Amino acid sequence: MKKVIVIVGPTATGKTEVAIELARRLSTEIISADARQIYTYLDIVTAKPEKEILKEIKHYMIDIVTPDNYYSAGKFKNAAENAIGEVHKKGKIPIVVGGSGLYIKALTDGLTILPQRNDALRENLLNEAKSKGKGYLYEVLKEVDPEAAKKIPPNNMIRIIRALEVYYLTGKPFSQHHKDKSKLHKNDYTFYIFGLLWDRKKLYQRIDARIEKMLSRGAIEETAHVLKLGYKPTDPGLNALGYKQIIKYLNNEIDFNGMVSEWKFKTHQYAKRQITWFKTDNRINWIYMDEGYNVNDICDKILSLCEKDTLKK
């Protein structure tokens, strides 16, 4: 079995810094498992590594599609596996890092074989939502697949439409597909999964500080530039935390302080959901961070545990 080191955790825990230092020590390469860093032009708010780092250490799955493209977990799995294969061919151990739980799950557990997106069907569903109200499709989903509806927020139109799309194309509820273990795509990797976690109060402080830094680096200007290029607020890349709040500010729907406050609060909520998601995975070897946090110490611990091979897998 081929080894893969995976570093997960909620936003702002220091995953990127740890992955970079590990990559330096192992002379290896990194596969990003971040659902927003895949988009070109979106650099600051997605917290991509600095350009100097990208030149120093090869990164996969960064800047691969434009903001108007939808990118599924299935596509990520296939591309990430190809990247992992490339790294292994070089005799190196790949490092996967990111906080997108569905991407990590797709890679480590596999995904059921689901139908490709059907643009005509999606357009019909969107037209129904426009004519009958935003909540209509969610009510439909509750009828045809109540289990999926419990897991999907009522305002997450992308996931609602995908669940309905799968139902209409296959005649089987979306949630049922994920229960069919016989259809899972498997791989032959051994995943050593590490999770970084801070005390909740400290994590929120780190999130707030990072948002302030993003603003000082030009997050608002970046968003305005991408909109000027012709991309729409509803495009998948811009329909994300940070960009959504900045767009509201640019459209005079909210003042600056309100924008910052909402961005921070929504990111706290997102981090809480990430923690809940990852805590269900019993394979994760948790590293609890504290004020004495040091990237080198964390890397020492990860490498020591990998060498002893006493990890949960």
C-alpha cells in the first residue's frame, strides 16, 4: 500500500504552514483539498499559499478552473488520485491538505457512481425556483429525499439541485446512493490522516485576525477586479464566504463594519460545521494546538508517529 499524509481541520488552524514545512522536510509535493483554491483569480480570500511558496513547492489542485465553473467532489477525487500517482512515481510521499470535508471523504473513502450533471434539467429546476420561490425546491427535496434534506441547508441551492438532479435521473434518492457501499470507487493508498484543532475561543480569534489580514492585503479590491472581469456573484467561485459579504458591501447592501462582522460570524459557523464533520471520522489522529504551537514541533510529531506506524488509518 502506498502512503499518503493527509492534514485536515477547520479553517485558520495552520494546516498550510504545517504542510509546507513537512513538504520541505520530505522533499515532496502538496495536493490541495480546498474547494475554493481551485479557482483562478481568487487568491486572497481563499488563503492560497504565496506565489513564492508555489514556486518552491509544487502544488496540485490550485488555479485549475475559472470562477464560473462548478467542480464536483468526484472530479476532485479523480484529479487528486492522478496527482498522488505522479508524486509516488517520483518516489515521494504526497501530502494532501485542506478543510473541504467532502473532498477529503471522496478521496479517502471513495464516492458512489452518480450521473453526470444535466444542464437542461438544472435549468428547469432553476426556472422552477425563480417562478415558485427560493424555498420551493427544498420542499420538493424534503418530499422525495427527506434524509438528504436534513443534511443540506435550505439556502444551499447548489446541493439541493444536485440532490434533485440525481433523484430525477436515477429514480433513487440521493441519500440512498451514498448507502450503496458496493458502488464505491476504491484506491490502494494508506492514508495517515492528521487533524489540527485549537480551543474554540482561540480558533475564532485566529479566524478574525486572518480576515483582518485579508482585508489589509486587498480582499475588497480582488473581489471588485474579478467582478470587473465579468464573473457573476452567483458563479460557484464567488458564491463563497468572504466574497459574498464583500459583494454585498460593494453593492451598498451593507456597510463596511457590517460586512466584516458578518464575514467573521459566518466563518465561525463554518469552522464549527467543519469540526463536526471531521469529528465523525475515527481515522483522524488529532493534534491539539495551544499557545505554544510551533510548526516544527507539529511536524516532528507527525513524522515521529508515521515512523512508528501506530496510527489510526
